[in-house]
Amino acid sequence: MTIFSRLLLTALLTTATLSTQAQQKLAYPKDPKASEIYDTVEKPAVPVGGVEAYGQYLADNQQYPTAALQQDLQGTVNVTFVVEKTGVVSNVTVPQPLAPALDAEAIRLIKGGPKWTPAQHRGEKVRQRVTIPVAFQIPQGSEPSAAGTPSGAGSDQPQTVAPDEPARPVGGTDAFFTWIQENLRYPTLARQRKIEGRVMVEFVVQKDGSLTEPKLVKRLGSGCDEEALRLIKAAPKWNPARYKGQPLRQKMVLPVVFQL
């Protein structure tokens, strides 16, 4: 089960528990009002297809904002919305903002998600307020960490060390992502299918600053994966990571964003 599914299941189980407890303490009107929004009901709303499928939807469709990746921003955004009697969601908000880019992406995910099976109370469909956690976790390898040995070191065995200076694009991160967008060739098939999203690519910044060993960490398909690899292979050199003044090889994971 994905982290999204575990968080979602916990949230829904909490809602169901609170609903049961509330039934024992509160007196509900016999006839629910048509426009009323309930926080607790006899039968809570659930995603069509189940919790696991909804969690997978969140994981598969999340587009980690480039700005958030550049700033090492991660965490959980709690999104509150109303499941209408028709099963669509409305009034999507983030009561406790985490970061503008992450909040906006969480809202986009919820608004673009599948329908829900609406809540029921006393045999009637009712509107229910639901809160869902959307987790953002930077992929392993995106954070500064370097593998290798300082130039001139006598050991034949690779070491894993935290660099004093992590690898950085020549000209800065913004310049690198600008180069990516300016040189990206949107695959014809992806354009025809209106495919958008991000391909996560792992690569190694060598001691001379060249980018090698590109690997796909998260695929998008329709030609986007191949284009992301091409871009990394053709990208300009970086300033290598350094440890005690000596250059190191450093493994990185960065997104290549495809947006029509």
C-alpha cells in the first residue's frame, strides 16, 4: 500500500470512527436538510473504486512542483472539500497552508480526482465535508549526498560521504531548469495524447562536472521518458560536489517537466 493510501485510509477510518461516536451523542434531524453539509454521518463518503485505488491515483498523478523541489520543500497538505450528493467534490480548500506550490498541487489533485460514493444519513444521500492528506516526499537521492572518493585518494574502495559543497549547475539551478525547458522537444505522441507530468531522472555528476549514468526513477511514457534521458545526456556541465576541497561524484534525482 502506498504512503498516499495509508494516509487516506487513516483519514477515512478516523472519519468513520468520529461518525459512530457522534451517533451516540448527537440527535440528528429525522429529515436531513437538502443543502446542509455534514461533518459526521451514519455512512461516510468513500472514493469510487476504493481507498487503495484513490491512493494510487494521487501517487500516479502528483506533479511535484519544480519550485518546491528546488527549495527542498516537502510535507503533508491536508485538503478539505465537500462530497456532493452526486459524488463530485466542491469547495476544495487548504485550511492550514504548507507552501503555496504544494498547496496548489494538492488542490489540483483533489479537483481532478475520480468521483466519490456520496455519504448517507437516515437512508438519504447527504453532502459531507471530508479532509484528505496529500503527502509530498522528495524522491530518495534528490537531497545532497555524494558517493566516491576525493581526487588523489589512495583507497580503491568507494566511500559514501556528505559533501561540504553539493553539486550545482553552472549558472545556478534556475539557469539549468531554464535550459531544460528551452531545449525540450515535446514528443509528438505525448502531445497528441495531451500527456503532461514529470519524469524523474537519476544521474551522476562526475568529478569533472559531466552528467552520466542517467536512469529513470519515475516514468511518464509516450516518448517523454526518452526525451528526459536525452536532455540529461546533452545537458551542460555542473560544478561538482566537493569534500575537503576535493571533487566528488554525486548522485542526483531531478524532474523533467512536460507541460502543454
